[in-house]
Amino acid sequence: MKLQVHSIHFDADQKLIDFIQRKVDKLETFYDRLVDGEVFLRLNNEGIENKTVEIKVNVPGQKLFAKEQARSFEAATDLATEALRAQLTKFKMKEIESRM
């Protein structure tokens, strides 16, 4: 899936971008019609859990979104992709039910 990664006010290293790409690509096992996606990485100034990951995924006719905050971008990505997995599963079930 085509994925755009935006790091706000810092430069993300290639390892982090590759990690995010792998995690988001795994979402295709739950719903194979993902169009594209966009990821925003932000550093917040306050608190220990100061790394925010926002993931937008486009599916036909809908946009799914998850925003998570954690101590590391990897942990936040795990949480956000898990939230998107749940959304995709629900979306897929609604789509199947509407065909019946």
C-alpha cells in the first residue's frame, strides 16, 4: 500500500519509516482493499508519553483514522495499527452484512 509518512518538526530515520510501513502493510491481511494511507509523527513537549502517531487509511468510500500517544513511536504505532485493525474488521463485517 502506498503510505506517506510526515514527521512534524523533526526528521524520522529510515528504520522508523520502514517499521511503520511494515505495521500498516499488515492491515491488508484484515481488509485487502486498502487504497492508501498517511502517517503523521509528532513530538509533544510535555510528559513522558510525548510521541504521537496519527494514521489515516483510505478504503473505498470511507476514511479510517487512529491517533495514539506513547513513550516511543514504535509503541504508538502498535497501538494505532491495533485500533485500525479493529475498525477494519468492523468495516468489513458491515460490508458483508450489507451484501446479504
